[in-house]
Amino acid sequence: MSRTIAPRFHILGPGGIGSLFAYHFHLKHIPFTFFQRKAPPLTNNNGSLDPLDSLSTLKYMDLTNLEKNSVEPRTIHNIAWEPLYPIIDKELFRLDPVYNQLSRQPIHQLLVTTKTYQTVDAISKIRHRIRPWTTIVLMQNGMGVREEICESMGWTDPREQPNFVQGIISHGAQKTGNTIVHTGQGDVWLAPIDPVFAGFSVKQATIPSFDSLLKVPLSSPNDSSTDNLFPSLTEPSKAILSTPYPRNNPDLPFTAPFSNTNFSAFYEPVASDEHLLTLRTRSLFETLYSFNQLSADMNLKLLMPAHLLTLQLSKLAVNASVNPIGTLLEAQNGVLYENPEASQAIRDLLTECQRILVHSVEYKALPEKFQKEMLSLDALIKTTFSILKASAPNRCSTLQDYLRGSAISEIDYMNGYFIKMAERSNVDAPLNRMVTEKVKEKFAMARKTENRAIA
């Protein structure tokens, strides 16, 4: 497969997962740039501290197989980074010609690994650099982030919405300072978000055809293997990505209104729908091709949209049952697995989540095979308790956020999404409402305690 362009990924969320992808991008010579919120440290007089060390250097430690892999850190130097927003004075930075020019450049591939509740605010700071042919990859827990992004950014017209790719990751990774520790091997599943699942009633002429990019191998009727679930990537016929750049007046300081402003305020519009389709198709191909290079190292698989949505709904049900109970009890997964009361509470939540699922638009858009094999109550219970048993020493992500002192949880993107699905289908969701309220109360109580301690 020929390559004409090496796309640069901008990574929004340089924590454990974002840094894990950055390390593997580096191994495959895929250019990337981190967005950073913090200014670099100042050097001391004897020069012992590199002023950009914590931002331009990344250390990787592999603890996934101590018998085979060395724990000696591997170091990447000269990492590209940009400020997510002016880190000194906004007006001073906007008058700075270097930052001014940098802040105008379009972003073609954006990997988002922030917490769900941080995403809209973070993207709002770079909205003026996102184009209708940008491909945004969401690698996060929960569901509903894409809809929230589009609503908050004012992207109501499908011709103005960027490409979206959804990812699911089960690798374990933690970051301390500039060191990323790979704590557990897992999988990465990736697929474009299909317009049907994204809420579009009609296929738009400017939206890439996934059938032309993702080819599913044919299998015989007697073939029981699952290989036909995993498509191969096919390069589009037009291989050159010609990109219109934004208006550029170096005599004026750059300002960017971030809310409800059409893309046309930031760039010269493309000539036609056909041209926009070419740009979008190429950008989507470049994104999927780059991730496909990580297949062996990260156990990454490209999926068709329906398959990915099924896995996403399954993971959502697991998280919506385990995370609130684990957080309220402050219990490790092993305790949730062994304790009869905790296990029953999880089963009760799973039962309600599955009842909500079967009435949802998302569920009804899926093939019957996926519905029965992966989203039945028995399948969800089996998946959930298998995960609890295999990860007995671990704590769920919501509990980890609480113990770290986070002021906000991701519960609105887990149980909150089930509540939204229930409301759309006129189905009751008493258990999901109750645990959502209790988790929010728990986080709020921790904030009040912290504020009293400070006072």
C-alpha cells in the first residue's frame, strides 16, 4: 500500500493512555504533537534542569511481562508540544507572532484521551483549528461525548462536522511526571462512527463510504471463525490530500470565538461537496492506516461500525454496573466479585441496563447476531463477572478518580447515558438514577470536606 503523506496526530490528553499511544507512534515513525496545559519548568543556574525536559521527554517502562521484558526505561527525546491555551497572558500570547501563526494551523488528526467531562472544554480551545475534514478519535470511557461535542461546538450541519472515530482500549497505563508505565496488556478496538448510529436519518453526500475503506472478508456458510468480523483497510482512489488553509492576516492579532461560529469564519470553504468528500475520505484513511500500524504492538483491530458499537454498549453496561457500586463501597473488583450483596447489586443494575438497551435506537440498529451474542443479559453478566475476577486487585476508574480527589466523575457518561436512552424510549431507570445521584453526592461531599480543610 503506497503512502504519500505522513499525517501528524495532535494528542489531547497527555496522561497514561495518550502517552502510551505516543510511544507506539514514535516506534512507527508517526509524527505527533502533545497539547500541554502547563508551562515548562525554569532551568537553574548550573543548568542541571532542562527547561523543556518534562514536556519534550517521555520515558516508557514495560511491566506487562517481567519475565521477558526489561524494566529499564526507554526514553524519547524532542517530543513536539503546543500550549493548549495561552499559559501566561492571553492577549500577550495572541500578539506573539510565533504563537499567532502556530494557533492558525489546521489539525488533521486529533486523538482525544482526556476524561469525558474535560473533553468539551479542551476542544473549545482548539475549535478554530478543526476542519470538516479533521478526523477526531475518541478513546474514552462512557458514551455521549461525540453528541456533546457537536452540540457545544455548534456543529449541527453534517457538512461542518468532522470525521469521528470511536476507540475502546483495555490496556493498563499510568503516568507519573514524564514516565509512562505500561501495567497491563490489553486490546484496542477502533471503528469510524457511522452516520446511522450518529443520528443522521439520511446518508450525506459528503460523508465517506466506509464500505470503500473497510472491506470485510467473505466467509463460507460453514466457516465458524470470527475473522470475517475484522475488516481490511483499502486505500481510496484519490491519494493526494490538498488542504485549504485558514485566512491569514499577519497584521492582526488572532482571536477565535469558540461558540456557535460556522467553520467559514476560520477558513476558505472548499469548492464543492465532492472536494469535501475527497478531503474527508483521505483524512479518515490516513487515520485508520496509522492506527493499523499499531496492530501487532497494541493488539489493535479495526472493526466495522456496528461491531464497535456493540462492544461499546457492552463495555458501557459493565462500567455502569461496576463503577457506581465499586465507588459507593470503595471496594476492589475482587470484593465486588466475592461479596454476595455487592454481586447482587451489580446483577440488578445489569438487568435494568439490558432492559433499557433493548428499547434503544442504538440496539435496534445492530445485527441480530450481535444483539443475542453480546448484549443479552446472560452475556452481559458473564462478561462483567469475568472482568471482575480477572482484575480482582484493581479498583474501577470512578473510584480511582474519587481517591485522587477529583471534583467530578464520569458517571454522567455511564449511568447518565443509560438514563438518556431510557428517557428517549419512555422506559423507567430507577436504579441508574439512584446510583448516579449517590455517586454525585459522594464526590460533592468530598469537595465540601476538602474546602472546609482549606478554610
